[in-house]
Amino acid sequence: MIEYIDNSFTYFQYLSLIDRLLAEDKTTGPDQSKNRVGFGRLNRARMKRLEKTLVLEDGDSIQGKAIMIATGVRRRHLKVAGELEFAGRGILDSGAKDKDLVRDAHVVIVGGGDAALENALVLSKNARTVTVVHRGKDFSARNEFVEAAKGRPNIIFKTMHTVRRFLGNEKLEGIELIDEIGNPSTIDVQFALIRIGVEPNTELFRGQLDLDEKNYVAVACNFVTSIPNVYAIGDVACPNVPTIATAIGSAAIAVKELKLTV
Ligand SMILES: Cc1cc2nc3c(=O)[nH]c(=O)nc-3n(C[C@H](O)[C@H](O)[C@H](O)COP(=O)(O)OP(=O)(O)OC[C@H]3O[C@@H](n4cnc5c(N)ncnc54)[C@H](O)[C@@H]3O)c2cc1C
């Protein structure tokens, strides 16, 4: 029997799947239910060849013959002063969602990849200025985004600059930057969006599973990890192609393999 911890669906898909699993449980009797479906935030994992135990935040512990890890990735933080303090008070969560907020405002976007440049294009339609702060010289964003951004008169580029801290009182009012030779400067902004990539949610598995140099779970082509019957699927194991199609495809391969081995 495989214990089930879902991490690979939207919230609503998740609920409907859980409903289905719980309904199936009822057909096998209430005493089976706790053994089959676990639901909660994973707090600890013990993954060994012969023992696989997951401990949820509420202390509930689930044991199974196999584990499918799909904990995905999370946005990387700058880890500078003011970043947490001004979250929701000037530091935006999403360019697309917050595009109406920035009307006539000065905005900074931190990052040089697709997400940064795409958001610069979105926000520059409403903002007075959008300053793209990027630590490198060249952008890793696709060329069409870079060229389009260069063509917008209200998008300003500050390459070879890093953020030292976010400034303000009640709300974000400015950002202190450092250039490549260490000179500080400050720009006045009302909003900022940080898009500096993602990192995998693998802290719980470190020291137990083999991870790659960027801390993604190392998997074989059937998505099995370094421990038999522990699989990793989706973004947490596919850093190069983080898409829904990859997540579903890797899940399909892993499930097929798992049916043969468990
Ligand atoms: C803004 C945005 C737009 C995107 N647009 C597209 C698109 O148009 N097309 C496309 O193909 N892909 C798109 N993607 C990528 C796609 O969403 C991912 O590739 C896909 O969701 C990966 O699925 P996953 O199951 O691996 O991870 P996720 O969907 O990230 O799910 C991981 C889940 O694990 C949970 N989790 C993490 N740690 C724990 C824990 N300790 N305990 C319990 N749960 C935990 C997380 O809360 C999360 O719910 C987009 C991504 C983003 C951020």
C-alpha cells in the first residue's frame, strides 16, 4: 500500500482528489481510513531502504512502502534588510495581479531572467517608470523580452547592480543599490518585485537522498531517487523543464514503475 501525500495539484484539484480518496476509503471501512490518506504539511521525513516514515506538522506519522516527493520549488529571496518588512507594503507578490496598483508609480524589478523582464513589460504599461536591477551584465531572459523591454521608453536598466536594502517607514519608499565597485546609490520607488529564480523544497530530504549541486533531488530516468521506492517528480526533480506537462509526465512514469516494484 502506498501512502498518499499530494503536493502536485492546485488546491481545488487537491480537494477533489482528497474527496475521492476519502470516498474510496469509506468503501474499505473506517479503520482503514487513517492508514490510507494523510493530509498536512510535511515536517520530517525518514527515508531508508526498509523504513519510510513521514511526520506531519500536527505530529501525525504516516508509514508506507513507497514515497512520491512532489514538493516543488519556491521563489528565491534576496535576504536583505527590509525584504520581509515591506512584503505587501510595496514589495509585490505578482506583477500580473498587482498591475493596477502601480499606476503612475516608480517600480523596481530585481532580476534578469524571463520572469523579471516579462513582469517589467507588464508593469511598464501602468507604471511611470520600471527600473530593472540586475547583478549581471547580460540578461538570461529570452531575447524577445529583452528587445521589447529595451524598446519601452519608461523601462530603465541598472545592470551590474545589487540590492543592499529596502527603505521606508510604513511603506516602501526607496531601494539602496550597490554597483560593481561597491558604490552605493538610492532610488525612490513605491513598488518592487523580486524575480531572482527559484530553489527546490528539499531541506527535509537533505542527508537522506542524493541531491544535485543545486539541491534538486537526483533521480534516474524512472524518477526513482537514491533510495529504492522513493520517487521525486515535478519541479523538485526537473530543474531544466519546470512545467505542468513535465510534472504530469514524470508522475506517470514514476507511478508505472512503482506499480511494478511495490
Ligand atoms: C507564475 C507561474 C506561472 C506558471 N505558468 C505555467 C504555465 O503556463 N504552463 C506550465 O506548464 N507551467 C507553468 N508554471 C510551472 C508549473 O506551475 C510547475 O511546473 C508545476 O506546478 C510543477 O508541479 P509540482 O507538483 O512539481 O510543484 P508545485 O505545483 O509547486 O507543487 C508543490 C507543492 O508542494 C507543497 N509543499 C512544499 N513543501 C511541502 C511540505 N513540507 N509539506 C507539504 N507540502 C509541501 C507546496 O506548498 C506546493 O503546493 C508556472 C509557474 C509559476 C510560478
